Amino acid sequence: MIPINAFIKKPMVHIHWFGPKTVHFSIPTAGNPYNPILNNVQVEWVGPHGVKAVRLAYWTGTDWACTVLVNTPGTYRGLVERNGKFVAKLPQAVRLAVEQKMPMVQIGPESNRFETEDGKPFWPMGHDLGWHNTTDKYSLTGYLRVMGENGINWARIWATFWDGRNPWWSAPKIGELDQKALLKWDAIVKAGERNGVYIQWTLFHHGLVSSTTDPNWQQNPWNVKNGGWLNSAEDFFTDPKAIRLCKAYLRYIVARYSAYPDIFGWEIFNEVQWSDAAHNNHWSKIAKWHKIMADYIRSIDPYHHPITSSSDLPAVVNAPLDYLNDHGYPASVWTMLLAHPAKTKRPLFYAEVGPNSGTDDESTDRKAVRDGIWGGIIANDAASGKFWYWDRVAQFDLYPEYRLAHQILLRSKMLSHPDRKTLQIQIHCQSGADLTFSPGQGWSNGSKLSFDLPSDSIDGKVGAICSYFQGNAHNQQMQTGPLHFHFDASRSGTFQVDLGKPSASGGALQISLNGQLIYSHDFPNGSQGGVASVPFSRGENEVTVSNDGSDWVTITKFAISGIGPSVSGAAIGDSSWMLGRFFGKPGATFGLSRLSLDAGEYQATWTNLDSGEEGHGRVHVANGTVHGLELHGKDDIIYFQRV
């Protein structure tokens, strides 16, 4: 038997593909055609000058098929083998001479970024597209069309049973696959290619093997109670038959779809931390399963699509992955992304972001979408932070955020600056504005409890604050003490905390000023949160925020009057280019220092993200410093390009 990787490309080779072409044929089959142990069918394609390519074949429900894509154009003839033995010569030759227009994606030479196989840098920007809801404005293929029209180049789609797209869940028999589900995937993958949108395919998700979080285990066809054989959800990761069927499923997906260039990557599992195995702290089982599946995909995928898994995973699970995905739902997506800039040798980005308020509010969602895009850029992540609520993107028509970002990224030529990095800039401006910031963590451990303001807000340290401000239920594991804020006020003012909905068990909030309790309030289940504030006097102040209630309250924002700068923001750049996002009052003037820019003249371009208005000017940089900048809106993108 010829190994599937015998004639495949090596990573990091800039390559051009020709095809694809799908050929159907019939051969004798013994037993279940979906079982690769019984029927390991593949085709050796022999082309000009003896060039060969081996590709997996797959059962369509009525016959066999093989999709071939090659890197040498010409005429190819197919030799079919089953279980390592020659069984047939395909009668018709295949002409593969049309070059594939959409290049595949691979890990770039910097190792922590992506590029396309023609050697061009690639920065994924988009939103999630998990499944189809009956209330969705568009079908999944309709979403892909609209996404492509608005400059979006990435979507993440789950293999879900509730909308008929999990082929092993709804199969006629265990061990077979549902062709109706696969036909839906045919349409999705073709729509992605047609509209220039790359698809991250989520193969498994936590609910399938969870009895506690979004549980689907009671409906799982592999559950012994439903005629299956698994006695517990945890057995999914260790049972030999389950592992064999998982590999058979993966083999089929790779055989049928890997030749499509819009397959961005294979996501093995979504949020496996919510599985029963993780709940029981059996991470070694999960890690071993991940390695088995990742190694298997690599052994059969002739196009080397990158492999990932997602969310809160220990290093032992992440070890076999090509790129890393995190998820986060804090009060501020912007603060979260800037508080956790990419510091890994592998590409890293947030594959799910969104507000934690739980409300379908247009302004909140628009801010989260915008913060995900620009936060991913300024944090130097490998991609934008991907907004989870695709239905709300359509409902509130948030696509102009993506379209404008796409235009700015093209005009600013960001991808032409591979050495860009997040800058530790200093902003020189008037002070005395209100300082506002939001927690940068969702459901996570509070890693920092004491803050000096406004400096810890300016440099992003407040991103360590958790939106879910814990009470007695989790204070030992997640919130080991109250929050302390120290600041020196030039005038009297108020310290304000904005609150969202509390936990089902209710919570409480206390605010002390300079050691004296000023505010204390209980927030029972069903309350809508509110605003808590205490007055402070001129001079040094120490504010302590605590929760002695039964469980968490949601903090959405802090506001301290009179101690903030008139302009705030962050930037990314190199020696000849800079791009920054800046906030403040329109008309506010400011300067920047500690830039990495070489001295000289630069073209400055600003864009008001609220109105889309754009303007240009010239600035002079000396000793890493520039003066005379002005905000045109409340939320501006400004970039410098060397003249």
C-alpha cells in the first residue's frame, strides 16, 4: 500500500494547485463502506513524467468518489487500490490544467502568523457562524455570501446535529454516515470558496460528551441508553471503538473536503473543558485523544491544513496543535485582547469573543465587533477576535464594521509590515477627563487585585479584572480578595461601578473609601444590576471594592471622574509604519513618544470609525516622537506611512 503522504508537499513550500476534479467509480466492497479498516480505498494518480499523487476515496452512498488536486498540471490516470491491493484502473483520464484561484492557508515563516501558499501574508478577519437557527436572517451559505461582500475572509462552523450537519450522529446505523448532512457541507464548502471565505471546521463540540454544560450526552447515539455502547460520556476519549469511529469520521471528512482551498483549518474540539472528562479532571485522557486525532489527520491530509482545538486548554492538550484558539466574554473585548498580547511561537487568536451582558443591544454588540477587530490587530494576534453572535451581526447590520476595517487594512498596507509589534507608546495630552475602563476577563481567575490609576488603565493592567466579580461561592478558587484602586485626584469627584445582572444565587457589592465603608447593597436573583458610586475628595484616595454575597455580580464598567487623560489608545508598528486606535473627545490634541519610527516625514491618515470619514496630513517624527495630532471623532484609527 502506498502511504498517503508519499507524494505530498512539504510545509512552507510556496505552491500552486491544479484542479480539483472529482471522479466517481464502482468497485467490489465488502461490509460497511464507511469503515476504513474493511474498505481503505484510495487512488494513485499518475501524471506527466511519472508524477504521482495518492488521494483517499470516499463512499457517496451509491458509489465511490475521489477528489484530486495536484501541483503539476497535466493529464492523470487513476489506479484504484483497496486495503493495499490494486483493484481497478479508472477508464477515463483526468485533465488537471486550471490553476486553483483561492490559495490554501498555512503557517507562515514567522511561525506565529498565517500566510497563503503563494507566499502572501494572511490575516483572518470574520465572525463565527456556528450553525443555522430557524430565526437567522440568512442561511449558512447566504451568510458566507454577505461576509464575502463585506471584506470578511474567515468563518467558523460547527458540525451540529440540531440543524442536521453532524453526519455520524444522524447516520442510519452506528458506524455509517448521513449523506444528507454531508450534502449540506458540500454546499457550505462550495459557498466558502465561491465567496473567498475560509472555513474553520469544528469537528466535535463539548455538549456531545457533557452531562452538565450544554448537555447532549443523554441524546448521544453512542450512549448505551440510546442503543450505543458507551456507559459514560468520559468513555468517549478512551474506548477503542469510539476512537476507531472518530478516526473513520475524520478520514471521511478529509477525503471528501480537504481539496477545497477554503478549508482554513480542522478544529478538533470546541471547549473540551466542559466535557465530563475535564469536569472530573481527567485531562490526561483528553490530551492523549487530541494527540491521536491530530497525528491521524496529519497522516492522511495531503494538503496539510492546520489543526487546532479551542478555549481553556492546558499545555498538554495544546501540544500537538498547529495554532491556538482562545475564547473570551468580558465586559470589554478591547481590554481583554490588549491585556493578553500574543506571546507564542504558534499563531494565536480568539475564536470566540462577545460581551458578557447577555443583552441583544446594538451598541454593545457593535463595540464588541469593533474591539475584536482592532484589538486583535493592536495585540499583534494572528487574527481578529471573532464575534460569536452571527445572528446579531445580521440583525443589527454590523457588517459595515468589517467592511471599513477591510478598507483600512488595505490602504494602510499592514500586511506589508511583517516586523510590526505592539508598541509601548506614551500619549502626551491634557489630563482631567473622566477615566473609564472595563474588566478584560470573563469567567476566569483574578490575577491582579491592586491597581494604581490612571497608569494601570493606560498600560492595560486593568485587563486582569474579571467581569464576574466573585462572592463567597468561588472566592477561594477565583477571587482571593477585594479590588483595591489607588489614585491622586486634583479635584473632588465620584468613583462609579456599573453592574449587570447577578448570578442566579445573587450577590452583593461593597465600596470602601480610605478604609471606611460607604456603599453596601445586595443584588438578588432577578435584579438588573445598576450603578454604585461613592464621592471622593481631592488628594490621594484608596477605594476598595468587595463582594460578601453568596455569588458573583457582573461588573461592566468603572468610571472615576477627573483623573484620566483626554486621549487614550494603543498602537502597533515598526521602523517605517505605525497604526493606532485612539479614544477621546473630538478636537482633543495630543502627541506620541516611544515610537519605533525612524526620523523623517510621514503621511498621516485618520479614519473616524463611527462616521467612516477619512483625512490626511503630514507629520514629522524625531527621536521617536510626534506632535500636533488631533482626534476627529471619539474613536479614531490613525496610521503613519513613510514618505
